[in-house]
Amino acid sequence: MTLRILVVGAGIAGLAAARGLRVAGFRPEVVEALPATVVPGAGIYLPGNASRALRLLGLDVPLRPLGDLIFRQVFLDQRGRQLFEMDVAGLWAGVGESRALSRADLQQVLLTGVGGEVRFETEVRDLQVVDGAAKVEFASGGISEYDLVVGADGRRSMIRGRVGLGGPAVPTGQIVYRAVVSGGPPLTDWTAVLGRRSQFVAMPMGGRRLYCYADETAPDTPNPDDPRARLRELFEGSGGPVPAILDKIEKVQVARTDEVVLPAWSKGPVVLVGDAAHATAPTLAQGAAMSFEDGYVLGQELRSAGGDIPKALRAYEDRRRPRCAEVRERTRERDRTRDVPPALRDPMLRRRGVRIFTDHCRALVAPV
């Protein structure tokens, strides 16, 4: 069947949606406001359900040589003493491998899977629904009509605002720091050092590099002018691999995290995927996984509905909403656990950490 489909955004969610639609037999157009030369920095951790979704999208083979596999997650207190460890390979057995890799490498895999040209530096200026079709005006002045527009333009989605699907993203109060370190201490495991309302996570990502992610709960504090200095201040005196990593960190990306919670993800011929629909804090590392799953399910439901777009979008949302809500609730729960004062939190995690943190992911073992 021939449907005119536009995917707005060529980040993880947009490229996953484009791939899912192609796997289902459609040929979407993909536009991205940024130039092709803007390459995502830092790294990314993909849990087992993300690997399964990539397998469903037919993109697991090009991923295999990239990054490093993660078999264990080790949690340490601020002084570097072990709280507990999780058998990640066991948790995701039969689902998929867990892997840390460069975001740029993942982006390249997704780009090759689109199967058509992404129109970079192509910004959507306006979108209106006219007689059941989506009329899209581009910043270049061109206007086109589509049977379906997929808004994959992130947590600050312009598409979401244009069609009235919800207001702005809501800040979580977290500041996150990301860095890639070369020449740091040798790490074989995903390793977290839990501080006071903060954590520092490091993991091998291939090429003798470490991907480092840290966050702090600081709702009333502005973003630091010098993120590297703030990381040093925040984790001064920490144990485990942190001191050796801090010595090697050169460049740190800093960002605020937001949540997006909407009463509906679609309106007429417009649907939202990924962070535009259901952003959370990145604590569970499920953002990419949910986007991969969104893309696959959207394509399958559109094909099953025989091109009946309203029917397909209802089915897509019915399948995806409970799972994304589960991720949001477990993310909030893990953040609350992390923010318990260490004197109470650390003994609790030594006794029950494996069970608590395994439960956060258990529902995601189930099929997409």
C-alpha cells in the first residue's frame, strides 16, 4: 500500500521509526533540522530489550562488532565498597545482549537501516491537519501533504505543540553529566558509585574507552559553568574507579532531564514516538530501547491495519503506553531509592539491592 509518511527527526527515535516502517513495507520520508555534520557525542548503554528490538528491526548484525558487552552491573557505596552486583546476562537471558557503545556508532547503524536519504537541514516550520491529511510547511517555504506524520523530535517536540498533544516537558530536577574517557582504569563491568543524591557510572565501550554518566538531584541549582570542575567537586573523596577516571576526564557534556507525560500520543494523522511521547530521566537506560520498540510496533500495527491510520495509531498506543508507563514508574522508584540518605540506603541495598533493581527491569523481559 502507498501511504505518504513523514518522520520528523533523525535521532534515535526518528531513525528507529523510519526503519520500523520500512520493515513493515512503507517508504517514509525523513527530515532533520540539524546538519548531517552534527554527530552525537558520548556513549550509550543498551540493555537486553534494546538488543531484542534492534533484532526485530533487522539491525542486530551491524551492531555486533561495536562497543563492549556488559555482563555484570556492580554497585558501590561512595567509598568504593561493594553494595551488590547484578547478573545482567542472566537477567536478559533469551532476550538480548547488553552493550555499551559510542552514540555516533549507533547513529550510523540506524542511518544505514533507513534505506533512503535523510533530508538534513530541513526544518518543519508549521503543521496543520486539513481534511484528514497533515499539511506540512518547511522552513524553505515548501509545503507538502502527508497521510501520516511521525513526530520524533524529542522531549521539546515542536510537532507535539503544533497539534496540541500536550504542553512542555516537565523538569525532573536532575542534572546529568556525560563523558568518554581514554586511558582510564581498566573496567570490565558496568560500575556505579552511589553518592548523596548523586551517582557516578562508568562502563567499557570498546576501543579501550570508558563511557561515564553521572547525575545529581539539584532542582534549584543552575547548570554549572564548568561541568568538569563540578564533577570533581561532587565526587571528591569517592572510591572505586572514580578518582582515576576523574584524572582522565577532559570534556563533559551537561544537560537537564525532563519527563513527558501525555493524555494521548496521536491526533488525527499525527503520532508521537520516543521522547516526544514519553521521555523520562535516563536512570534505567531505557530511552533508546523504548524508541526502538516504538518504531517496530508502529510499523507492525500500520501494516496489520491495512493502511487504516486511525485504527493503527490506536493499536500502537494501546500496546506501547503500559510498557512506557512501567519504565516511567520504575525510573522514578530507582531515583527515589538513590536519593535515600546513604546511612539508610546502603544497608538496605546490601540486603535487598539485587531484588529491588532486578524488579525494575523484570516487566521489560516480556515480549514487545
